[in-house]
Amino acid sequence: MHLTRPLRLPAAALAVAGLLLSTCSACTDGGHPASASASASFPVRDTAAPAPGATAQPATEATLSPLPAATPANLKPYYRQKLAWHSCGVPDFDCATMRVPLDYAHPSATTDLELAVARKKATGPGKRLGSLLVNPGGPGGSAIDYMQYAALGYPAAVTARYDMAAVDPRGVARSEPVKCLTDQQMDAYTAVDTTPDDAAEQGKLATADRAFAGGCKKMSATLLGHVSTVDSARDMDVLRQLLGDARLNYVGKSYGTFLGATYAGLFPQRVGRLVLDGAMDPSVDALESSRAQAGGFETAFGAFARDCVKRSDCPLGHTSTADAGKRIDALFAALDRHPLPTGTPRPLTEALGTTGVIAAMYDQEAWPSLRGALISANKGDGAPLLKLSDSYYERDDNGKYSNLMYANAAVNCLDLPPAFRSPADVDKAVASFRAASPHFGTALAWSSLVCGYWPLHATGHPERIPAKGAAPILVVGTLRDPATPYAWARSLASQLTSGTLLTYDGDGHTAYARGSTCIDSAVNAYLLSGTVPPAHKKCT
């Protein structure tokens, strides 16, 4: 696994993924939507990951400054364009495209991008509250695919009064997708050993990362320098205007919280009701973020192991979580020596097996599938774990990958300077990653190397986002979130001048519309009436 990324959607989301846009003329990728899952890839300072209940201290005093309130004259044509809505091929869902400048500093019609947009109008009853944009995370997750789930799976009280809307961010899915490798090359890349045992194996991994970065430059050279989170936040402001909303109403999950917080920092006066669920901390650097995320996956694995050892079918024993950890380590070591057959030309390597386990950490509803996959692996069959790994990378049964991981790297490597610039840098940091995550730390440390070979310098840097003057913003954090540690939610809520933290004492990645009546009631009240929950509110 070369890129760690935040979001797995609940099973209900997967059931409706791909309903739309099979006939959408707005699609720029041949009309094949990515799956409804998403994520994020992020990195840390030279200390162990903070405890789940701790408040992270901002790693920088730099702050994101707002843009001028008035729209510059050279950008007004984008804000004044008219969207030509048409049916997506499914009743009640509409599609369109919108034009945005490739480079906001130097807009030119000759280089404009076309971004795919979709909506489902409010169903009523009750007064319409405007549009509610959604983004599932990544970076690289399709917001349009997620909107399909949200329009049908969010609480009816919300979808009755908001037009559900989304734009696939630039470089993602249907919106001028970043491309880096062929599907066959991606198969090879995902299988490369990310726990190298010697200099030769380190060299092979570095060569693979160089080839990945080089492929992105070769296949997406023009776009590659213009897919930052700031760019996408500015695109959302254009869409807000085109939808007829004076303020942006938004639910962002995982990396979508960073996108939403960035919007608030750039356009505080245009903030409506923003829900930032599974929050990221914009003040930490790439290294700190990666290591903290490693700690998050360790916490999630501990929750899985505690549940597993109580069950008669647990493939990790029935004695203790420590014993379960030893058994998962033994499995990874065995895969390193002898990859398992899968009934396909692709054996289950240690890298793919580790990714399969991590994929199941995003949602406790996947724990039964992981137990079954581990039982099969213990019997010599790697196919079920490979299937979990493929779900993480969004590889379908025909061997076709979405562009999720290409966009993921492109955005992350532009947003922050790299965590590591050489294998020697990783080697020095591995011990601290192992301290944060004994079972996944080594793999996650080496997975952070790719940005060290990126063909472009980062345009972003860690910075706090105060968003002074913004309306109240609701930040949601889950105590045992595997991909966005709870400390990040505490930190973001404290940075935002108008931030309020809502806590979910639970497992899995993100909280809203995932089964907690308490969380849903609090978020619904905020979205429908602007009522923020009391300080320190905790849901179970």
C-alpha cells in the first residue's frame, strides 16, 4: 500500500453506487463512475501519535488568509455562466458541466477545465433551504458518486429541504481525471513490498514510486500543478454562485473536511452551514499526519481484535488482543516470504494483504468480511483478502482502476511538502512509526515516500485555519476513527473561530448518517435550523 487515505463509506452507500451517470454526457471518463467510496492520504512530527482523547497542538502558527470579498473582474465570467442541466438518466437526478480556470491567477478560456456537476432537488415538505454540497474525501473520491448515496441515504428531514448537489473535484473521476499508470502497471505497483528488508528491496520500492510519479507527469502534465485543495475550494465557490446560494451549505467527510475548512478560510463571509465529519488537522505537516494516521489504524485494529477474540470464528485466537496482534504479524511475515494463491494471476503479497486488513478498518460493518478473509488466508486462500484490497484501491472485477489513487497522490503532493525525500529518510523514521503502530507502522512509513519523487514542488504548507467571521461550523470527531484520529477533530474545532466539536464515542471512519441517532439528530438540527449542539456534547 503506497498511499494511505481516509474514507470508506457504509455498506448502504455501496448499494447505490453507480446508479447515476451511466448515460451522462457530462462524464469525461467514458461514463464509468468510480465506486462510492473515498479517502485521504496524510502524514507527522518526531513524537508518538497523540492519545485518542488528547488535544493536538497546532504544529505551525501560519494561518490561511481569506481572499478579497469582491470577485475579481477576470473571474466574473465564470461566476455568471449558466448551467445547462439535463437528465442523468435516473429520475430526479440532473447533470451539468461548469467551466473553471485552470489557473485562478491567470484565467484563460483556452485552458479552462470542465467539471462534472450533479444534483437532486429537494423533495419537500417544508421550506427549501438551498443546496447542500457534499464531498466524501480522498482526496480523489467522487463527490457525485457520494451524492447519490447522500440523496437517498441521508435523513429524510434533510433531503426534503435541501437540493443535494456535488461537483467531482478537478482531477477526479468525471472532472478532467488525473492519470498516471495503466491498469496492468497499477496491479504491479500495489503489490510492491512496502516493508523492505534490505537495501535491494528499498531500491525496488523507490523505483516503483519514481515510476508512479513519472507516469503522472507524462500523462497529466498540464493539470498536475493545478489540483490543490485551494483550487478545488475556489471551484466550490463558483458552483455555490451558479446554484443560486448566497452562502455555502456543505457536508464534508474525511479529506472533505480539509476542503470545507479551506473554503471557510478563503471565503468566511460566504459560509452557511458546514459539517466537517472525520476531521483533518490542516496545521500538521506530512510526516506528522502520516504517523498519526498510523496510530489511528492501530487503535481501530485494537477495537477489531477485542471484538474478534470474543467470537467462536475468530481467526486470530480467543485469548487476548496481544495474541491477535502476534497472529496478524505472523500472517504478514508469512505473506512476505510466500505470497498466497488467489485463483488469479495476482498472488496475495504482504503489501496487498496489509491493505486488505486496513480497508476493513474503515467501517465495523466490514469486520465480518475481514474475519472470513483471514480464515481463508489461514487455509492458504488469499482471494478474499485480495478482494478487500481491491475495494480499497477501487479496482473492479475486470481489472480496471478508478483514478482515485492518482488524484490522491496529485493533490496530497501539491498540498504539502513531502514527508520523506529518500529511502534513508524513511529508514530514520520507521522506529517512530512502529511506536505509533506496531502492526502497520512500517508499511505506512514506506507508503509515504512517493511525494519525495514528485515532479512538482508543493504549493501548499501546513497552516491553521481560523476562518474569522464565518458562521458557526460543526466539527464531528469519532474517538476510534482509524483514518482521521480524534485529536485532529479537536484541533480543527479549536482553530476555527466559530468551530463547535461534536464527539462520537464509537468505531469506524466518520459518524453522520452511519447509524447513530444521537449524531444524526444533532447534525440535522444544525443543518435545518442552524442550532449547534452544546459544548462538549458526546454521543454513543
